[in-house]
Amino acid sequence: MLFTYTPLSLEENWLNSTVINILNVSMRSILNGGDVSSWPDMIPPDRRLQLQTRSGIRDRILNFLREFIELERVNQEALLITMGQQTSLPNVLYDDSVCTGIGKFPENIRKVADDLFRFLFEKQLTTINILGKCLRDIHYEAIYFHLPWRICPFCGLGYLRAPGAPRHALDHFMPISKYPFAGADFRNLPPMCSECNSDFKKNTDVLIDEDGHRRHCVDPYHGPFFKVSLSESIPFAGSVRGAIRLPKWDIKFIGEPQEQAENWDRIFKIRERYKRDVLDVDFRFWLEQFSVWYLSSNQGQLLGDEIAASIPEYIDSVLQVGLADRAFLKAQVFELLHVECLDPERGDDMKAFLEDLMLYT
């Protein structure tokens, strides 16, 4: 991630944990040979007012408990442990703990677990209101109005819509098909742009990679977050596009731990998207924009040294800093060009290239 969401957005993040509490108490009672409380007595007192009329939640909890009773004891005990593993957010995102998927359990219990938590996610987060706003909108508005930039922190490319616009498709960081017990926990429902969500992450397991290895990932509310560097890219070493030879891009993530940065890239294809969708296609256009700016403000000084010396001013006064409008990538590109101009062996080639750029703009 390029920045994190405010933890203040989690103030109304109680629905998932309340249902988990109900299940936990009831499952332990069953294991100990006791009775299960009736509805609404099983609801914790501080949430009884909001939930006691929610018959859909009631029915699905009771369905789940009926199927739980039918399990062999070894599966009952394992399911209770699994529920604890899946809901130990945010630690499970970045520690080495085991997080068992629901797929190892019998079909009937899988179905009722999926039904319960999809119902919470799809129907309840948008219908349980606090002071006239649903839980999902409270969460999103708190995030949106604390954003340093109105862009997706998972990629820095897509924009997040303002509250009141059609909602972004909300999906699960830890996929609900594998980890249903975190299915309505806002810590597992960080907003992201439609491209990140629907085109790249999809149903990717953030905890287990394609080779079955346990991975560590960022916590969307506490980090870490990373900066992008192009400083080790090599000018004039890439493919030719639009009559210009591109740099050979070397995209690095600055920050620690690097394992989390690499998992971020695995999930969202960050390097691939930056290279293909931005750097390769926009490099020439960015050069032309720079040329127009330079020619309009430097009275025809077309020597390479003068052009090179103007690059820091261009970065500071035109591109500025931050993530909006892909400035973080543009600034890195022009930093790369400026450093190349100062190189004692290769600098003359870059300055000659910039002179030609001015002549043919």
C-alpha cells in the first residue's frame, strides 16, 4: 500500500465480532454438554437492541448451530479453533500463525457458515443504521474524509468515489469463500478501486500463495506502507515506443518489511500495472509536457546543461509531491533523467536527447 486508512473508520465495526461472540459462547456450551441460549438472550446485552428483530441473522445462526451439533467432536473442536484463527485480525495478516480455511470441513457446515456471513456482508452492513446511516456508509465516509488523496492506496492509480456516489464493489481482503468467519469484519473489507478489486485481486488468497506458502501482508489500517522508486531503471535500455527508446524500468518498493511489499505486488500486480499501463504509455507524453513547459519559460535556451538544470524546478513547481495524478511516478521518471544528466560517463547522451526533444516538440 501507498498509505493506510484511518483506524477511526472502525468505530462501528461490531457486527462481525458480535456474531462471532454468539457462536463462540454457543459452540463452547455445546462442547461442554450444555444448552444453547434462545434468541434474543444469546445476543450480548450491548447489541441486543440493534439485533433482536433481525430474524435473518437469528435463523442463520440457529442453522449453523444445528449443523455444528451434527459434527463429530474432533471437527467441532477444530472448527472452533478455525473460527478463532480467521478472526484474529489484524495479527493474522502479518504473523506466522496458522489460518485454516473452511474447505477442510464437511459440506453442510461450510454451507451454513458461508450463508450466515455472506448474509451479514451483503444484507446487514447496508441495512443496520446508526443515526440514520448504515454501517457500511459510516465506515466508508470515515475513510474517505480522512484520505490524504482521493485515490486508491492499493495502486495509486484509481480514484475512490465520493460518498453518495454508487458504491464501489466491496470485497474481502481475505476471501470469504475460504475465510467466512471474517466475512463482515471491516478490517477485512478495505475499500479499493474497481480495477484493484475486480480486475486484479479478485479471489486471491492474501495469506497463502500459489505454491502453498504462508505470506505476510499489510494491514490496510496500520501498514506498513511503501514508496515507489525508479532510481535503478536504465535509460535507453528498454523497448522502442513512439520513436523513443524507453528506459528499462526497475520498480522497487522502499520500506520494510520487503516480504509484505512483495506480497502486495503479488496480489495487485503493481509492477506490471505501473510498467504496462503508465510508464510505457505515458513516458513520451510526459516528456512532451516537460518540453512545452521548458520552452514557454526559458526563452529558447536549448543547451543540454540548461535543460538538465531545470528538471528539479519542474518536479517541485509543476509535478509537486504526493500521489494525485500519478505525480509519484512522474517525479521518479524526471529524477531518473536528472541523475542520468549528471553522470560523468552517460550524461552527455541524456543531455543530447533532451536537446533533440526540445527541437522536435
